[in-house]
Amino acid sequence: MEEGIDVKNIGLRGVKVADTRISDVDGEKGILIYRGYNIIDLARSSTFEEVSFLLLNDHLPTQEELKRFQSEIVPERKIPEAILEMMKWLPKSANPMDVLQSAVPVLGSYDPHLNEETREANLKKTLRLMPKLPILVAVWDRIRKGKNPVLPRSDLTHAGNFLYMLSGSLPDPDTARDFDTCLVLHAEHSFNASTFAGREVASTHAHLYASVAAALGALSGELHGGANSEVMRMLLEIGEVSRVNSWVREKLQKGGKVMGMGHAVYHTEDPRAGILRKISQKLAERTGERKWYEITEAIEVATREEFRKIKGKEIYANVDLYSASVYHMMNIPVDLFTPVFAISRVSGWTAHIIEEKFAEAQPKAELYRPDADYVGTYCGPQSCEYVPIEERSK
Ligand SMILES: CC(C)(COP(=O)(O)OP(=O)(O)OC[C@H]1O[C@@H](n2cnc3c(N)ncnc32)[C@H](O)[C@@H]1OP(=O)(O)O)[C@@H](O)C(=O)NCCC(=O)NCCS
């Protein structure tokens, strides 16, 4: 060991690396709080705009504060012409998460405060970036389909405007409200993989846009944010409620994973899954298309039963299980499910990046620098003899 303590924890499960004032997850009781407020109350009564203010400012906004917040973010519903042009040149098959991840640092180069490292300047950067993410996603979806981008509307909510820019038609108020609740539910979740990636990059003193780009990369993987698209692919593959039991049994017996089930922190039901289950059921009733809700529910039941038989323990639905059917019923394309997650999580990421940089709570970590045991080639204390390339036989 070069430095530090000689303890190995693969995957860093349960290792505390900082203090945070932003959110807390009680994995045993299934409780999630944002800045002290229970996610169930926030999902019921709040909006994405209010929650973003809360995450960034450590208190719920007054009406006046919310109005000011909105007046700062709404005019930022636009992207530079050059990024629009850049997107037109990309292959239509480009993964939307990759498009998003490449556009974010470029957006940084248009920010006059890019290299100003104060808390206030980083808040300004956040208020500029947050409203641009939905624009990037909606515009990319239109471009790749050969359609003209739809201009944003300043009279719509963050959630409503995204749905409008995606489809070109106004969402019905119930759908816009349900989508807003989805954004509230996904906005923050403590030291998950993408947030940690963002904080780690911020700890190097990289700027906020670079830190968000790192978080986007981490979110794209199927074990994290990519799971919601994978859940939808699973639903499409199964196709019928009658096929669920045999599909799940075969999957688990072969040692495969059922996407949308299990969680690294929750050992009981993820509170967000319960809320999304209800939204999925409501949408199924509203749209008259019950199939996707019913398949999802059957998968949850079958996985829990089969898991109990095989492993002798419980497994529960996570946030991604029901969000897949919800987004599908909202006509959001499958490969935009993870970008939709990002549109919401950016408020949590930026709150964490600012906390990392300006140490509201924790003893300031200068730079994350874990360690590893070297298990590679070893030629003894003298190290391996370097043979010039022309003398090497293989
Ligand atoms: C999220 C996830 C990576 C957490 O994994 P984890 O921290 O290893 O979870 P646990 O320690 O509780 O896993 C215990 C056991 O259950 C298994 N398991 C966990 N989730 C599973 C799933 N969805 N399907 C099948 N088996 C699963 C693990 O492989 C492990 O098996 P083992 O004891 O034989 O090694 C995992 O549950 C998973 O891959 N889920 C599917 C992907 C997903 O939905 N991701 C979104 C998370 S919000």
C-alpha cells in the first residue's frame, strides 16, 4: 500500500467518503429525503422547479423565490446555433446519451462564468445548464427523425415544455403533471454512481460542465440509469402477461438479471417504485393500454417469488421498473428514457458538485484518490527486464 488504510471494499458499498446536506437514503426502512423533506410529500405536492430550488439552496422556495428562479431558467431554454448544427452532422444512430454527454462540455464554452470558481458563479452555470438538457434531448430526437426542432414555450413547465418539444403537440395536463412527478422522483439519490462520478471530477477542480459530463457517462450504463431502457426492452421482448412467469424463471435460473429489480442500497421497496407503480396504473387506465402496466406488475411478482425460491431472500422493485411503462405510455422513445433521467438528475448532480467544490458540510476532500492491490505481472524486487522491441520474440 502506497498510502491510506489497508481495507479493500470492492464497489465501495457502505464506504462513507463525505458528509452531505443534500439527501439521505435509509435503505432498511425505504425512506428517501431531499434536504430533510420526504420524497413521498415532494412527489405529491411539489414540482421539479421547486425541488431543484430546494436541492440547490437548502430550503423550499417562497413564492417570490420560485418566481425569480423560473425567470432565470425559462429564458435559458435555448442552445447555441453551433450545437444545433453539430447535431445535424452526427450519425442518426448516435446514442442520445452520447450526444448529450458530448454537447454538455461544449455548452460550457459559451458560458461567460465557465472558469469563475465561486459558489454564486456555479449556481449561475447550473441555472443556465439545467434548462438546456431537455432542449438538447428533444432537439436531437427531432433531428434524428428528420423533423424540424420545435421552439420552446415559456408558458409551460419544465416537464410540459419537454413533452411539447418532443412531440410538437401540447401534453394533456394530467400527463404533464405525472411527468413532472417523475422528474421530482429522479432528481436526487445521494452518492449513487453518477453523482459520485460528478463529485469525483469536481474534486479535481474541473469545471461544472466537465463534472456533469462525467456524471452523464456513469448514468448511461445499464446497471444505473440505463436500466429503465433495458426494462422497456424486456417488456417488449416478453410481450404478453402470459409469458412472464416462464421468462422470469428461465432468466433467474440461468443466473441472469431482471432489470428494474434489486438495489445496492434499498433492502426493502424503493419508495419511488411505489409512486411510479401508481402513475403507471393511472396512465394505463387513462390511455386504455393496460398491457405494459400489467406485464410490469407480473414481472415484479414473478421475480420476487422466483428469487425467494432460488436465493432464499427478498428482492424488490427499484425506480426503473415502473418508469419504463410510464415513459412508454407517454410516447417517449425507449432510448430517451435514460436522457430523461439525466434531465431530472442534473439538479442533484449540480447540487453535489457545488457541495463538493464549496464544502457546505463535509471536511473538504482535496481529491478522491482510492487505492488498489496490484495483481499484475511481477518479476521480483528488480522489476521486469525491458527488452528493446527489435529483440523481442513475442
Ligand atoms: C442494482 C444492482 C446492481 C445492485 O446489485 P447488488 O448491490 O449486488 O445487490 P445485492 O447485493 O442485493 O445482490 C444480492 C444478490 O442478488 C442478485 N441480484 C440483485 N439484483 C438482481 C436482479 N435484478 N436480478 C437477478 N439477480 C439479482 C445479485 O446478483 C446477488 O446475487 P449473489 O448473492 O448470488 O451474488 C442489482 O440489483 C442489479 O443489477 N439490478 C438490475 C439493474 C437495475 O435495475 N439497475 C437499476 C438500479 S436503480
